[in-house]
Amino acid sequence: MLEFDDMELFQLQFCMQQTKKMMSMGGEIRRHASITQKIEEEMERRKSAYTPEAVMKKLTEEIERLSSQ
């Protein structure tokens, strides 16, 4: 599995946007669309991880974990 930090993911999204018009064959177009969709899904997943509720939940879990040690 590939791991990207947030800025690398933004850069990858930008590259995919720039190369979309270069795809000419059906297979290329489908693979490009599939990769683009996966990037968008990951970005959406990460965005929801930074909501106030998600941050509070993560902090609470971390506090509980540290308290139990």
C-alpha cells in the first residue's frame, strides 16, 4: 500500500487533473478515472478526519490510552 502525506496527495490530485486531457485510449481513460476517484475518496476521508468531532474523539481515545498505562 502506498502512503502519501497530505501535500503529496494534493500534488497527485493536481497531476491527475493536468494529465486527464492526455488520455486517448479507453483503457487509459478508465484507469485514469479509477485512480482519480481513489485520490478523491482518500482526500474526502482525510477531510472528515479533521472535523472537530473527529479530533475530539481521537484526543479522548489517546487520553484514555495514556491514562491506562
